[in-house]
Amino acid sequence: MFSPTRTHIGSVAVRDIAKQFGTPTYVYDEATIVKKINDLKVFDVTRFAQKANSNIAILDLVRRNGVLVDAVSAGEIHRALTAGFKPHGATKDAPHPIVYTSDIFDREALELVLKHDLHVNCGSPDMIEQYGRRKPGGNITLRINPGFGHGHSQKTNTGGEQSKHGIWHEQLNEVLVLADRHGLTVTGLHLHIGSGTDLEHLSQVCGSMETLAKQVGRTLTTISAGGGLPTIYKAGDTYVDVAKYYDLWNASRQRLEKEFGHKLTLELEPGRYLVAESGFLVAEIRAIKQMGKNTFYLLDAGFNNLARPILYGSHHPMSIVPGPLDSNEPQHGTRPMVDAVVGGPLCESGDIFTQGEGGFVITRNLPQAQVGELLVLECAGAYGFAMGSNYNSKPLAAEVLVRGDKALQIRARQSLEDLTRGETIPTA
Ligand SMILES: *Cc1c(COP(=O)(O)O)cnc(C)c1O
């Protein structure tokens, strides 16, 4: 399914995008995101974990396709509102368009939540206390750590004793008493045990949900299965069977509905599943050099643009766009393949896109390339731009949305002036 060469993203030529917007540039294919949204339509509510990709054009796109949103910070609340999400649903019983989920309230987030009267998903007893003191009598959701977790990396495992996330399952009764003391009603229960989980681990969560939900009781109106739906990063990776996954959750939901005697809304909270495959980081090869037996392709994009390989040893498919940017000579014939190390421009030896977990440099079998050709890092739409930084004083990349036959800029590349904005040399 992944090809070592690529000429187009959607129906737009990659070279045209690079010529128009420069490199490095993130490109998202709108049709892929819409398809992913439709895959999950069987769930009552799909709530996008926007931390995966929070560009307001992406938020607007998912919103127009019926998706609600999760916010984990004041900044993400601001983005959701800017993209057109309303603080409240059309009716009292409609699902909350925006839910604030975190393990803490920083002061700014708490003020913003109160100002817009947003629903909160509390991941610590302190959150309940701080919220309850300011808004007694409200409704809350509890995020519970069920005592086990799973993730594609130790860093993305969000359950178990080593995780900082959620309220420890054995403390549920205690926090129900705490909520009561503030007149808070627990209307939602939320479990998110990690990213890149498989069906077996995901189904384990259903069992926990039932046990915990019965402990909370009839005030519940919503249960959330969290995110963590795996997506495909290399040949051999598999999706979960969404229909089977839904069946497991729906069975739990129905048992709980029977117990409570009323309907429950079933939410799913995917991040990467909706956006990972839609995204491409387009970079230019600026140097090719030989270090002993290793061939290095060095790009104008580094871990300042895409941090997942250096953070998690993540694999991203790569492809070469044939033909140097500043030549229009047609490219003929097939090319030999070479094993190359692919790295970026940063003054840091870890700035390598081909590395395994633990930072071991590995090679990738890629077409023989020339300086001036484009290399595309694929499946980069989730936790790509969103984790970008200005390290080495590199401006943040441009972002472009492919809609039909058009490539639309959704974020301008930062300028050099942007880099020093807000900094001052004191005169005193
Ligand atoms: C990160 C996160 C998600 C999304 O995880 P994915 O692996 O991207 O699906 C969902 N819910 C919560 C609470 C999260 O922190």
C-alpha cells in the first residue's frame, strides 16, 4: 500500500505544492479525513482528540462532518471556539460539543471552562475539588485509570500504576463522596488506556467500564471508550475491526442501560485514527553524503517538524518525488534502490527519521535520489505539526489542505520575524 515514489497527494502534484508553498510543508488530504470520520459513524459520538492535529481548518472540517471535540488546555478550548464549536449543544440532553479533559486545571484553563460553562472530564480528585468550589451543583465526567494500560510505546501507555492519567480506580468511591460534597453529579465515565492498542486490550476496558459504571450508578448518561484506535504506519500493520469493537462496547452499554433503566450515549475519542493517514510532511533533500558505508539523505525538515521518530522510534513511510524541484526535465525509467539513513538539518545527532526505539540509527530502502528532489514523510497527520517546535530557531512549517483539485494554505510558514516576536533586550 505504500509506494517508494509518489507524484500526487489527492489529485494535486506534490511538486506544485512545494513550488507554491515551499518546504518543509505539512499537507493534509481532506478526503482521507472525511473517510476516517465515516468509518466510525456507528458510534453515537465521535469526539476528536484535537491534540493530534489542532489546526483550526482541520477542526472546522471535522466539525462540519458531525464530529465533536476534546480540549486538554486553555489553548485547545480557544481553538475549538475559534473553529466554530459551541460551548453547549442545541438541547439540554445533546452531547457537549467541547469537553475539557485533563489531570489538572491550570488557572487559565479553569477560568476559561467557567467562563464558557464547559463540561469537564476530571482526571484527579484535585480537579473535582477546584471545580466544585467554583461551580457547585454542576455535572462532571470522571476519567478513571482502571489499573492497567497499553500503548504503542511506554510513553503512550496511559493506564496502570506508572501512568499519571486519570483517577485511580480504587479511589472511585472516595471521589464520588467528594463530588457529592460539592453537589456535583457524575454524568459521564471515561477510560483511555493508551494509544495503538489492539482489540484484546480495548475489550478489556469494556469490562472495567461496566464494573465502574455500576459503582457510579444511575446518574450516568455517557460512557466514553477514549481513543487509542491504531492506524497504519507500515506494511503489515492492521486496523482494529471497527464493527467488532463497536459490538463489544455496545454490548456493555446495553447491559448498563438495562441496569439503569435509561439510555446511555457511547462516545469514542480518537486522535490519530482520524488524521494520521491524511498527513504528509513534504521536505526537500538538500544534501546526500556518504559516511563510511552509510548513505545519508539530509532534508530541510527535522525533528523540529516531526518528533515521533526521535520520541518513540516511530516508523513513518517515506517516498521520493521524482525530479529535482528546479528542473522540469521529465524523469524516465526506474531507479535503483539504496539503503539510506534519512536525517534533518538540526545540530543534534538524534535528528534522524530512520531510527528504532532507543535511538538506534537504521536504514530505509529508498529509491536513489538527487539533491533537490522531494522526500515525503507519510502518515504524519497526527502528532506531527502539533509536536513541532522552534528548536534551532527553525520557523514552524506551513500547512496546506488538499480539497478536490485545490491546495489551500491553512497556516502560513513562520517568518524569521515571528521567531523573535515577544523577545526583548532589556535596557535597564
Ligand atoms: C491522546 C488522547 C486521545 C487520543 O489518542 P489517539 O491514540 O491519538 O487516538 C484520546 N483521549 C485522551 C484523553 C487522550 O489523552
